[in-house]
Amino acid sequence: MPNTFSIPVLRGRDATVLRSEQDGLLLERPGEKLIIPARAIARVHAEARSVMVELRALAGTVPSVHRIEDVSAAAAVTFADAMNASLPQPVEDVDGDALVDLRAITKTWLETYRRRLGRVMLGYLGGVLALALTTAVVGDERTGVAGAVFIVMFGVLAALPLWLGAVCVVPWFHETRLRRHGVTVDAVQADDPETYQYTDGTGTTRVFSHPSTAPSVQASYDPRDPSDVVVLQDPSSRFFEITLGPCFFLLGLGGIAFVIYLAVKAIQGRTLS
């Protein structure tokens, strides 16, 4: 498409972005992106701080419109004029909707789980500090402060094996479940580096990130929630998770039990031994 580099990038409300590509437009919204080829576009309208992309439609049907709002008014006019000048002349009736490629941006289950686990661990450390403070205030004069110090020390030490155990054990169980009950597909490389895409049972193309350079990876998704996807690992590479993961997890749980034991003894005024 000529003059591509002179067409501005529009950034609008709710992190929506509209930009020209070599053969059309790319509309990015939170969680999805639409690839709109030039031959699917009837025209582009600029209205105040909004831009509307009207798709071509078959005779007798209502054309679809994609909109971006709260953009620069000057950029909107420049964008619309440049795009309309570069659109190909229609030679046949086209259903623009059928040409639009909708891709859902999916975070893998592992990415989501690790983010949640991080919040849980922060909550755990906050709970340890709250327990130590309570012990220092409520506990016996002789053992309250000492108990609070030990609670913080052993509580922080227990956090590492607890986190390692959770990182190893829970993803292993989740992947095992999806191997047995999920839908396994070959996800192929998408346009961006370290991104892969697959089409779920509803026909939606989903794109996710995975640190690999392989042309395709095996992925499995939950048929009840196609966005719940994991990249399958070679079972032989799971030796660490299967053998040491449960040990770390139990060690962390033992640390939590010991911290609670210390708190009870300190509050009761009993010797910490």
C-alpha cells in the first residue's frame, strides 16, 4: 500500500490502537486484534475525535463498522484521507466481514497462574508480618518480641520452598488433566517473534506467547474454556517437578505449621524451645 509510513497511528479509548499495515489495517483492542485487509474496506470516516472503518457488504446487507474513539482530531482526518486514497477500486461484491481475521490474544494458563501465585505469596508474607506484629503486641513480655522475630525469620524461609513447590506441582497436575481431557492441537508460529496461534472449536483464532523458536508447538486447551491453554512439555523433562516439587511443597507447609506453633507458644508465654 503506497504512503504507508505517512499514515498516523491512532491511539484511542480503552487502549485501542488502529494502524495501517502493508495490506490493510490492524485494529488492536484489549484481548484481541482484527486484521482488516484493504479489499474488505469500503471507506474510512473521520468524525470529530472518532474514526469509523466501514466494511464492504453484499447488496442488500448492512455493512459492519469498526470504531476507535478519543483520538486526535487532526490525526483522524489525516488517517481517513490517506486510507481512502490508497484503497483499491472494488471490482466485485465482497463480504468484508468474511475477510476480517479476528485473533484473540490469550495468556497461557501458566502465565496467569504465576501472576496469581505472586499475589498469593505477597499475601502470605503480609500475613506473616501481621502474625508477628500480633504476637509482639499480645504475647507475653518475655516471649512476645522474640517470638515475632522468629516468626518473621522462619516465615520468610518457608516462602521459598512453598513457592517452588507451588510452581512445580500445580502446573504439572493442570497439564496432566488437560492431556487427558483437553483438546490437543499444533500451535504454529504467528507473525510476531515467540508467538503462536491455534484455532479452537468455536473457530476463534487465539494467539499466545511462548519462549520458543520452533515452527510449531503442541498445546492443549480446555474445551469448556478455550482460552485456558498450556504448552505440553516432554514428560521426561518433568523429572524435577515430579520428584522434588512435592518435597518442596511439603517443606513449605511444614514451615507454615512451625510458624503457627511459634506464635501460639509466644502468645501463651511459654519458652520458645
